[in-house]
Amino acid sequence: MLLNIEFINPRLHFLHVSRGNSAAGANAVKGSEPRVPELEIPRPMGAGVARASPPQQGGRPQARGGAYGGGEAPSNRAGLGRRVWKIRVNKVNREILKVMYEDVIHKRNGSIPKGLLYYADEWREMYENTKRMREEAGKRTLPKTPPLLLLVKFVMPDGSVRGKKDAACIIDLRRGELRIPSYGIAQKLRRSLVRALVEENSLEPRPDFVLMVTRRGFLRLIASRAPPRKDASALQLICMDENLGHGLYATLIRFGGEKVRVTRGPTFKPPNAALLRRIAAQLQSAADTGTTVELRALIERAYEELGEGREVEGWELYATPDRLRELKRRIGARERRLNEEWRNGVVSWVRSVVRANADARAVVLVDEVIAETAQSGMLRRGSERLRNLCLYEGAEYVPLRASGRYCPRCNAMGVEVARRIFKCPRCGLEWHRDRMATFTLALNYAKLTENEALRKALLEWLNEHPRALLS
Ligand SMILES: [Zn+2]
């Protein structure tokens, strides 16, 4: 029996907060790309942590059937998809959680309820692995202790209980609180999180949930899931092409066997990160050189971008190097937060499309080149998240190559007749380059999978809607 604890790897931040909707952010720890040193422990050696001893009693979480069942360690990266929610705790509870953490890892309180020790062996094994790896790497100091893992059970709004009976942590969705009764912890949950967890519990198959308690008393709830790919005949393609600077274009193509239905998705305009980067660089240079040219305007601009458009009074006093560096740091944090929110927006849109098309086989198509070479943007930093999302939702992730410069009807290279608008010199078809790239992804997918019916349907649709790809 295995426990997949690979998620406690330093790359976790890729999938850190999954927001069912934007309001859920309120439940997250502030700052969107938090440093979580307590999570930065290496992944256990090998693909997973095998259990040293057989389970003592029934009621261990069930291994997923099918490809991930059996005694083999799944290749964790390719195995389970995960969602992570941070759960904000108040100061009092956080202190209690720290005590609980210490009690459990040292087993120093004789009366620790069994439920809290559920994953004790895995924890020990993970810690020993980490220590060994550090020693092998020539480091002398001990690693930070990994988070505790606790089983979770849910009380649903109708009063029914889901999860293992002896779970140490109860998430009561009727009362909107998280409880760890053995330590007297009761933490109110945001309503947006409660709603998200009700939805998550109603998924089929239902995810496995585990609560992570860090040594500093932070909580994260982790859901893992790997539904089998659907055997549906309908195909739902989610085609995404990113153009740095112009944003991410998305086109939905549904194919039921005869005709395709093509819907334009939202265009995710990138946040204006370049401006923030420029302000940050100017602040840095002002701090380093003491330049005062336009400094007041710069500081005011920085505050404006931080949403604090206040008058900078006594700004000469304010403009010390330390204060300028602090302002620069805040601008940098703002840039990262905007980028992260942008990625969250894309991911949650894709998730909602997959869930709304549950009767179809969902395939996420992205331009491979951009995914691998882009310096920033969704498809580079976010492709990991999209892969994870696909595992979790039972969708397929297919990176392909696509260009928006060629006519799909005659393969001729288009001529740019207006900004990003191309025209085929042979058949006269006109299109918007970024939109065409998404359409070409679908065509290339049809070729890749030798789905001739899909390819024909796409070209037919184009003949019937020759101006549809113009924006
Ligand atoms: Zn043409």
C-alpha cells in the first residue's frame, strides 16, 4: 500500500492554491507565491514511499483501481492530479497546531489519539529519506521536519459523512468549520472554500483528501484524484495558444462525430508586468545611485500601481535607499501576484470547461514550442499546472506544434494584411494569427490521432464560416 507524498516537493507551488472562484483567495494565505520553507524538502528517493509494514487494520485509504492500483509505486508525476487549498488559521489555533505537531512527531504526549498517528510511518520514512539525501549531499545540518499528514472526513451539508470514520480532522461543511477534536481546534472556514469543497466531494470518483500540518502550524488541504480517461464518443477540444504580449487565446471545439461546434473562449490578456518591472528597475537604480531626477513622480507611480494612489508628502525624506528598495520589493511582489492571478484565471476556466462537458472526452491542446521556450506566461510556468489539472479532471494534455501563419485550406503561407491579420494568397481566406493558431492545434490533433472525420469536419466548418477566425 502506498501513500503518495510526492506532493511535498519543492515544486508544489505550481499547484498551490486552486481557486474554485476568485473569492476563494480570501481563504488562502496572503501573497500568492508564498515561500514555504517548511515544504522545501526533497522528494523521497524513488518514485514513491513504499510502506515498510503492511497495514495494521482496514480503513487505509484505498489505492486507486486501474492503472494506479496494485502494489506498484506509481510514477507519481504521471499518476495523480492534485488540488491544494490553503486554510487560514487564527493565531490561537496556529499555536495549538504547532504543539500538536511537536507532540506527534516526538510522540511525547502519551495519549495521542491513533487518528493523529495514522501516517506516522510514512512521515518517519520521508524524514529518514530526506536526512539520508542530505548526508549524501554532504550537508551536516538536519533537514527541516516535514509536514504531518492527517486523514480527513467531511460532514456534508445534508449531514452525511464522507471519509474514514476515525479521521483526526473533521471538515464540517454544514457548519463551515474545520475541527481537530483531540486538540480542541475549531477553525471557521470561508464560505467560498466550503462551496468548493462541497463540489469537490460530489465528484465521481471522489478525490482522496489529506490535511497537511506544517511545523509552523499552517494548514493545507490536498485532494488527489486520477479518474480514468473517458470513453465518450464526443470530443471536447480546448485549444490554447499564447502570444506573449497579446495574451492567451482559447478556442473550444466540440466534435460529436459529424460536425464541429466552434466557440471562442475568453482571451486572457496578460497583466501589465512590463510596466511593473520597469518601475522596479527604476526604483532599484534610484536606490543604488541616489538619483533624484523624476523620483517623486516615480514613487507616486509606484504607489498608484500598488493601489495606494496617495500623495507622497515629504517625499525627499521618504526617498532613502532602504525605503526605495522596500518599495521595489513590494512592486515585485505585486507583479508576481498579478501573474499568479492570471494563471489561476486560466486554470479555473479550463477546469470549468472540462466539468461542464463531463459527457465528452476532454483534450487540452497547447502550443508546445511556446510551452517550452517562453520566458514567462501561462504555458511555460503554467503547463505543469495544466498537466496536473488534466490528471485530476480525467482530461488529456497534448502539447503540439501550431502556427497561425499558414492557410489550413491550401497550406500556403499567409500574407499579413493588417496587424496580426493574415490573408491566403491562393484562396483569399483571412484570419487572425492567434485565433488561427488555436484552430491549427485542433487540425494537428486530428492528424496526430488520425481522426480523419474530425479533420474533415474542421475544414468543412471553415468553409461554412470563412470569416469566423478573424478575431
Ligand atoms: Zn488558402
